[in-house]
Amino acid sequence: MVGEQSKKIIIDTDPGIDDAMAIFVALNSPEVDVIGLTTIYGNVYTTLATRNALHLLEVAGRTDIPVAEGTHKTIMNGTKLRIADFVHGKDGLGNQNFPPPKGKPIEKSAPEFLVEQAKLHPGEITVVALGPLTNIALAIQLDPEFSKNVGQIVLLGGAFAVNGNVNPASEANIFGDPEAADIVFTCGADVIAVGINVTHQVILTADDRDKLAASNGKLAQYLCKILGVYYSYHLDAYEIEGVYLHDPTTILAAFLPSLFTYTEGVVRVQTNGITRGLTLLYNNRKRFEEVTEWTDKPSVKVAVTVDAPAVLKLIMDRLMES
Ligand SMILES: O=c1[nH]cnc2c1ncn2[C@@H]1O[C@H](CO)[C@@H](O)[C@H]1O
């Protein structure tokens, strides 16, 4: 669905059950035109993320959308990755053993595609980053103009003034590549961070899932098939009969920003020690005597509150219309 004034978005994704939901919400939202998917490790390894991205576009009948494969390593060339297959299933999509997709990724790598599109449409592209931030950091390193050319970077990442979900300090996407995250937070682009302090407020209950399953929405029904593993994980880890809608909530922040409130400040990422992956926002309330690691760095916006009932309703409506 493409509206007249629709925003061009590129989704950087590691599908992932909530990624699948976010991609489908975006494809059914007239406010945005999805011009590409780029893939990254996180919920699964990058190779599987690419396969799943192609598969999801086939399910949605949108094979016209290009998929560019991202990096298999962290920005520091690390190959020991933390993969959250215990959250999403071995295949990333709820252990359904879907057949391999027919399509192939494009020749360009994810960072090359991001740089190319930002240059082609200066100020117009919104990158929605749903996994670790390595591809975006590589795009920044590849082209010094990328931060200026990109319209906005809306990222799911961080745990602002709350515990993380990998450990008490760190949220999964930031923990996946803290050095890359720090590059993105300080790159000078218009960055909006949606952390788990916000996404943990948007919960799809078992009742909501039943409503999706009972609808005629083709994509809603597909999602209900793959959601089982995600529910089991939440019951086990959080003792809730519902799932957090991290990625779909972040997608909405990209085109319906008024559903959220924000604060602004410099965010740095801890890259060492037991708090590796911690996101720390300087709230500008004190002028420090010393020069700090936050001094003279560009500010970003960090989501603080969310109209959770409105976000949940929109996500469900868009999926049930599919
Ligand atoms: O406990 C966890 N470990 C790793 N990844 C997780 C966990 N819980 C959720 N996610 C995944 O990480 C992103 C949000 O942090 C989401 O993509 C979510 O599916």
C-alpha cells in the first residue's frame, strides 16, 4: 500500500517473529513505502535473516521489494555473535520449517544499499533499525555524508533507566554490537531511539492473538502460526501470558511519532566491563566542570512514553486488514 505522501523507509531487520510482524504492519500502512529490507544477525544469523526476509516478502506478495544482505560480523570484526534463537525458534520464525524462498538478495551489500538510497533521496529516507546496528555503522563509515543524507534513523535499542533483557545492564540489540551502536548514537543524524523501557508497555495478550487468529487477515493468520514460541519464551522469562511488541511499536514510531513522547540528549554506549551494552543518556540538567565523553556530541531523541492502547490497536487493525 503506497500513499501519495508516503515516507520511504528501509527496514534493517533480523527476522525474528516480532520483526515479521513489524514488516507486515509496514507493508499494510499507507503512510510508508518500504523501499528495501536489509538484513543483520541478532535473532538469527545474517544468512538466515536474509532467507527469512525474502520468505516474508513472498508471504506478503511483495517480491518487488529488494533485500540487501548485511554483514556477518560486528563492526570490530567479531564473529562470536549472540543469537537469540531461544526467543524466536531455531529458524527465527517459530520452528515452522517453511520452504526456502525463491528470491535472492540483490548484489549490493546492506551498507552499500543504505548509502546508495540515502544519496539518491537526500533527507527522504527513514531507516528503521530493528537489530544490532552494525550495517548502519558501516554505512556511516563507508560514506561520511551518510549521516547528513539520511532523513532519520529510528532504532529499536537500549534500556533507558530500566534493566536490560540480556542482563540487567544491556538490551539485546545494543549488546549485539555496542561499538556500532555508539557510532550510530553519535553520528549526528536525526536519530530516534525506542528502548525496551517503552516497548515493554505494548503487549499482545493471548486474547489479542485469538482476535488476530479469528480475523480474515492473511498475514494475521500467518503470524498466529509462528507466535507460539514467542509466547512460551515470555511465559518462561517474564511470567506473562503475552508478548512484547518491540519491533512493530518501533515501526509505528517511524511514521506516527505523536503516539510517543520524547526526551533529547546525548547517548553514549558502554563498551567495556560488566555493563557492556548499557545506554546512558545525558539529560543536560547539569553543566559539568570536566570535559566528559558526552561533551560536544550530537543529541538524539529517546522515546519516554507511549500511547500503548493506541499502538496496539493500530498494529492489530493493520494486520487484520491484510
Ligand atoms: O531475552 C532476550 N534476549 C535476546 N533478545 C531478546 C530477548 N528478549 C527479546 N529479544 C529480542 O530483542 C529485541 C528487543 O530487545 C527484539 O527483537 C526481541 O525479539
